[in-house]
Amino acid sequence: MNITFATKELLKLANEPPMANRKLGTKRVRLFHRRLQDMMAASCFEDLKYLPGNYHQLSANRKDQWACDLDQPYRLVFMPGEDSIPKDLHGKQLLREIRIVEILEITNYHKEH
């Protein structure tokens, strides 16, 4: 799949390991890069659910977003990167048709509550 980034900072974290290590720490950066490699190797968004890292769809105010584990309690948050997310007649996302992932943030979203 193709990967896009919501911010220039996330793009830099993905492409500049020394800077990423300073900002996030070695363990989180290693997991972040592993997750990105796994996403790139996936053929479609549906495949992400079967990768290591506890890929899961979020709910409530993050209902169109997904997350996977980095180092606890941090998550990599992303969503389908298609301009128009394909859906079936019941409004369910057709994950097999999605070929772009947009990385939104690295965060501990549990602290928001």
C-alpha cells in the first residue's frame, strides 16, 4: 500500500531516524518503522487487521480512524487515505478496495479521557 502523512513532522520521523530517535526514543522509532514497513507490504487496508501490532478500528469521535500498538501506552493512529472511502450499501467501509493509508499521529489517546 501507499502511505501518506498528515504532517511534515510525521514524514520527517519516518525518513530521518536520528531526529526520530531524539524525539521519540529508540524503541518507539523501531516499532514505528516496523509498522510502516508492514503497511507498505500489505496489498490492501483489509490486510492490516492480520498484522502483528493489534491493528483495530477506533470508535466515538475517532470512528473513521484506526490504531496499532507502539510502545505502551503509545499508538500509531491512521486512517484510509482515499479521497472517498468506498462503502457498501450499509455504510460499512470496503477495506479490500483501499490502497492508501494516511498516518495521522503518534499518541497516547487514552489520556484524552
